[in-house]
Amino acid sequence: MLGIGIVLMCQDPALNLKRRLRHSKNESKLYMDIMLDLPAMKAASPEERKRVVAQRLYDEVPEVLSGYKIPDFNKDAFVADLREWIDGIGWR
């Protein structure tokens, strides 16, 4: 079964943690981190946090997907559906 796993990770930029990306061909799954700035997210209102998360998903998921060839996976359709969903929930 095809799958994408996304971890939203808040971190202090001083830690300089690296984003994890892993494509498991055996499982047909792609795992990725989206790194969020911990101090900024702590200071943000709930609405602003939603906006930040939505924008990062909107921008970063397609960027990461473009670097992988995944058999039987229509990246363009997935990205279009993801962006439509994000726009539909009103977080952007």
C-alpha cells in the first residue's frame, strides 16, 4: 500500500536538527519531517499556528515528492488534492 508519513516537528533553531526524509521502496512509503520554529510556534496564536502548518504542508510536501519516483503514484493528482483540502479547511 502506498503511503506518506509526515511528522510536524517543533525545534529550537539553536539545536540545528536535520530534517529526516526516508523512502522505503519495500513498503512503498515516504516519510518526511516538516521542521517548525519552536519559539515562533509557542508565541503564535492558534490561528497563526494553523496558517503556518498549512503553508508548510502546501509548499514542502510537493517539493519533497518531486525528488522521488514512486511507482503507481500520481504525484500531480495527490498534490492537487492536498492543496484543495488545505484551501477547503480555511487554514491558509
